[in-house]
Amino acid sequence: MPFLTGVRELVYQRALPRATANLQVVTSRLGDHAGLVGAAAMVVEHLHSPAGADARLDRLAP
């Protein structure tokens, strides 16, 4: 895993030690589904954001 090793090294070089004290840089267990799960998480995050909730409530108001 040379790519993962490179990412890990770069993160540890550029981040503060406290930020990486409990950080684990590992490969995803989601495999081919990682992109889909990430996109779904972004949609849910957007819908439940304060701005997203306000927009939905504004559309419901008469």
C-alpha cells in the first residue's frame, strides 16, 4: 500500500501532533460502495443543515 503510506506520512508531517494522536489512516471497508455512501452522507448533511431546514420551512409557509 504505497499510496496509503504516502498519505499517512504527509498527514503526520503537516498536522499538529495533538490532531493526529488518535488518528488512524486506513483503507475503507466500504470498497466499491465508498463513493455512493459518501454522496448519500453529503445529501443527508445538506438536508439537515440549518440552511437546508430553513429553506424547506420557507417553502411550507403560506
